[in-house]
Amino acid sequence: MADRVLVHQINRPISEAYTHFADLHKFVAIHPVIYKCELLGESSYKLHERMVLAGLGISFSYKVLLQKVTPHSQVVMFAEIVKGVTLKLVFDFTDNNGTTELTEQVIFNGPFFIKPLFLAFLIKQHKRMICNLNDANRVL
């Protein structure tokens, strides 16, 4: 069961929206805190993040497994952020007359006391990511 379900409207055709989630190099291009992606294997990547929390710059990396469950319809990402903290993101894409509706399920496993902070941060970043994708002036 998802901890959060977010619904985003993307002002791009489904094929273009899907590509930015199915190709993690393109995902990095729109994500506000992930700055680098390394291919480790066929569907395994290492993502690098850089962010500021409480005035302190923090950088870290983690492994992500990517599943393209249904072409142009669903992408699943699974990551162990740190030992004992995992994140599963399920992205479902629906065509909406030339634009795309994206339903994002967020499944978090980790200590209960960091869950609300983690989810709030992730939701904020993913809203910014969708704004980046929707920016008509942004070269993708």
C-alpha cells in the first residue's frame, strides 16, 4: 500500500513524459537535487544527490533498480537510500488528449520518525521536477 499517491498533469505527450522516467539520464535532467546518474548494469543505476538541509550541504549516492513494467504506461523505481531506508516509486502514465496524467505511488520503508520529513521533502522535490518538465522554455 502506498504511503502517498500524487497525481501530476504534464503538458507533454505521453511518449515524451514517459521517456523522462524510463531513461534515468533524462530523469536527472529534470530532477532538482539529483545531479548525476551512472549505469551499473542493465537496469541498475547509481544516482547522486546534492541538497541543503538546515543550511548544510549534503551529498550522497544510492543504487536504483529501474523496471519498465509496461512501455509508455508504467515505470517502477526501487532504491535503498541508506541501510534500512527504502523507497519504491510507481509511476503510471495516462494519455489525456495530447498531455499526460501521471499517478505516482510513493512507498517508504524506514524508521517511523523520519517518514513524515522524508515524504514532505520528496513531494516538494517531485512537484519541482514536474514543473521543470512542464517548463515550455526548458530544452529537454
